[in-house]
Amino acid sequence: MDETMALTPNNQKPVRVFVAATPAEWLPMKVLEFSILEHTDLPVELSAIYTHSRTIPTPKDPANRARTPFSFQRFLIPELCNFQGKAIYLDADMQVFQNIDGLWNSPFNGSDLQTVGSAAGERRSQFSVVLLDCAQLNWRIEDIVEKLDSGTLNYQSLMFDMKVAKSISYSIPEKWNSLEHFDQDHTCLLHYTDMNTQPWISLNNPNGHLWIACLKRALAQGFITQDQLRHEIAQGHVRPSLISQVSSATIETWRPSLTDTWRDLCFTPPFYAITLSSKGAIRTGLSKLSRAMQILKLAAVR
């Protein structure tokens, strides 16, 4: 598949997708993009929000500061769209299995923001899959941070209640944000939320074969190149065994070699840079130890 496939012309306004990411999430973001294009004929424009080089001010109170480098990126989207039309916000750690049309053409019905609601109140709204009416959202990141500094907002009311939106609709079905669960007849979007088991980081994800299969198709069609994959491994963004796994004839029969296992043991996932500041050195160290033991356990089984 050529990278411009489904990005060109049929006299339709493109589906604008903005992804929260850093350069370390380049590969999962490209697989996400490929998965969207696989299932739609609509023109699609997808970009990582950080590539727009829009500076985000830092709140004065540490309690109100972004928990990740991309936590506040979503609030830039209306401005990046010149406060016109609509746009989709997604996280990078996702994979799409149905036509994005089902999300893109969801009616606003008077709301200015749509997201996935909580099932019977069992989970807090994620705001990780969002359809925004950019013409109705007059967000400026400087104004939002000023409200955090003045006490009008706090981190919880901003990120978990989305108080900067006037009218929120929780009408997007949960199948558009399925957390670590895949049902072939139901799931539209699979969200790999457990950072320790994301398929580009770990071999220990029960749905990892779905992501690997998508990556293999993207490589086969030239949407992602082998050189780009090797570059991401060299940058320390994804696990080293990934190149061996996608080069195998079948996903089911592949087993990591001793070299693969050793290289994965030496690999430090980039998310540890985030958890070190939020969880501290001891909890991060214990997480690394647990991860190493899991790699060795999987190697022994395989």
C-alpha cells in the first residue's frame, strides 16, 4: 500500500486524525494509521500532534502538570484545524478493525465533543477516543494553562471531566475503545493500554498477534519499510526481537532465539522515562525486574 493511499481525492473532506505521541511512538502510530486505511475508502489525514511544533506552557503547580509529554496535546486540535470542521483524537497505542466512518460520522446532536462513555459506570471515561467539533471549541492552550494556574481548573477536572468543553456526549460505543480486549465480531478499535505488554514492547500480550500481523502487512505493502523498523529499534523505541518476529514466515511458529531474548532483556522501553518521574525509582526498578523475569519465563516456555 502506498503511503498516500486513501489520502487523495474523491471530493470528500478528509477524515482528520490527530494522534497524541512523541517520536518514540512513531511505529505504533504508523501501524495505527495503516489499520485505519485498511478498512476505509475515505480520504484520511493523520498526523502526530507534536509534529505541529506548538509550544505547550507548563502549569506552575506540579500537581497540575501533564503526566506524560502528550497529555495536553489534545487541547491543541481545534486551533490546529483553524477552529473549523471536525477532527478525531486518538492515542498512538491503538489499532482499528472497522471503517473509521462509524466514528467520523457520529452525529453531535448539539454536543461539541463526543467520547466513549463508561459501561454502567464501571470505568471512568478515557477521553482517548474523541470526536471534536472544532468550530465550537475555542480552546487556546495558554488560556487553559492560565485557568490551571488560577485555580479555575485542576488536573482532574481538565483531564478526567473535560471541563473545557461546554457539552459532552458520551455516545460513542465502547467498541470504539476496547481496552485490551478483542472480539472479532464486535471490536472496532483495540486499545493497548498496558504499557508493560504493548506488542511493540513485549511478547506477553494476548492480542499481540493482531498488531504483529498488521505490522507485517504494512511492511509487505511498503507503508513501513524495513529500514524504518530497524531505525526504530536502533533508537530504542521498540523491542529488538520485533525484526526477527516480523521476518518469520508465520507468527504462530516464530520463537525468539537466545539472541532475541538477550537483546530484549537489554532493552529499556521508553515509557520508563515517564514512570520514573511519576512513580519513583523504587517502583520503576521493581517494574523493570518484573519485566525481565517475564521475558525469561516466556523464553523458557518457548
